[in-house]
Amino acid sequence: MQTGVEAGAAPAVRWAFNRHYLLLALAVFVAEVIIATRLSHVVWVRAYLGDVLVVVLLYAAVRCVLHINDYVVLLCVFLFACAIEFAQYFSLAERLGYVRGDLMHTVIGNTFSWADIECYAVGCGLMAGLVFLRNSAELSRR
């Protein structure tokens, strides 16, 4: 009986703790907190850099616990960020009964912006470039 998986083939996704990605996630989280609490008056930092970094944070958080193809993670993170953005377009937080100040209202957000989607793309693109450079460097060392 065929199962679709070759005997001895490694699974595409497996649980694997990675401290480097944990440290990256923590560093980006601290940067996001600083942006939200100390730099909220610097509009371009709050509006753009924060959105670029949030996808890096999500990517690093996933990679610190899962061994999975980096590009798949980046695509999923981008799609997730876009889904949240489109939830804002349809006022999902308000439709679910959350009010300004609720944690879930803050997580979902309330203002749709194409610029946010562009920032998510930039963040994922930058991470993809760094992954490519890292993989190229590893191949050249072999």
C-alpha cells in the first residue's frame, strides 16, 4: 500500500527549536515595542518600519519552533498579514464586537491600507533576500 511518502524521507515540517530565530524574534519584538511606545510620534517609523518588521517577527517566531522551508514560511506570513489587513477593510474587529482598546481590536486593527501590504511585501522580500544570501554562503562553504 502506498502512502505517498517514501520510506526514510524526511518530513517537510518538523518541530525543532532554533535559538537564533528565537533571539531574532525577541529582538524584533523589543524593537516593535519601542516603536509603539517611544517612537509613535515619528510617523514613518510607526506607519512603515513597524509593518516591515512585523512580518520579520512572525517569520522568526515560526522558524524558532519549526524546521520548514524559509520561503514557504515567508509566503504564509505574507498571506496571513494580508488577511489581517483585509479583515480591517471589512471592519472585522467591530463586527466581532471588539471596541477600541480591546486587545483583539488592537491585534486585528481597524484601518485598511495598501501601503501596509506594500510594507509586508518589503519585509518578506528583505527576509527572502537574507535567506538567499545565507543559503548561498552555506553552499559556497561546502
